[in-house]
Amino acid sequence: MTYDPTNHAVIEQFKDYFSNLGQTDKAQLSMLYAADIVFTDPMHSIIGLDALAAYFEKLNKNLIAGNFQFTNEAMQDGKAILSWEMHLVLKKPAKTITAQGISVLSYQEKITAQRDYFDAGEMFYEHVPLLGTMLRFIKKKIAAA
């Protein structure tokens, strides 16, 4: 694959795909991601399109609705940095979650690497009944210090 500095179409396709969560269309994913995609977030490191599709499918099983709203972006030399706000409506626990983060993408004709940065506590751990209460208490104490 070669990099074409004028070809940001894959980034627009990426944003379109993630504007409505709940789907795991492997054919569509294969149009976005290279077969040897390297995906990393605070909790996972995944290599390969099949593994990434399986990961997204697992996440979507607990999802009623969700989307990413992309709030800012920068692109240069085959890299894209996208800031976003994610909104999820989950089945179990029946809850709505909003979290902010950043995706750093490397791309040529397709995305070859994706690294997501977000506060895992904000997104997941604070929503676990007992653990979440403790984490929110600790955050308040640290902020007050």
C-alpha cells in the first residue's frame, strides 16, 4: 500500500461507520481496515481484521444503541487524530454511558493501526455498582485536595 496525501476518504468512511454503533459488518470493516490491522485501547491489543471484527461483535451484543460524535481532527502524512465523544446505551447494566477520547489512526488506502485513548474508569469501571462508588469517591477526594 502507498500513501496518497490527498486521500482522506478512508477517514471519512471510518467516521461514517462509527457514527452509528451496533453493526459488525465484516465486509464494511474490510473496506476500512487492512487485514493486519493493529488495534490498541486501554484494555485490549488486537492484531488482524478477524480478531477486530470478533471484538466489535462481542461489544455490540450488550449494546442497545450508540454512536461516536467526532469533535475535532488533524491529518498529516498518513496519520489522523480524531477526538470524539461516545454515547452508549447498554443492556446490562441498563445504563447510558458517555465518554470522551481520541483515536490515532495510521492509514494508507486503509487503516493499518488504531490506538484509542480514553479513561477506562469513566467508561467502564465507574459503572460497576460497588467499584464505581469507590472510584467516584476517590476522584472527589483527590480533586478536593
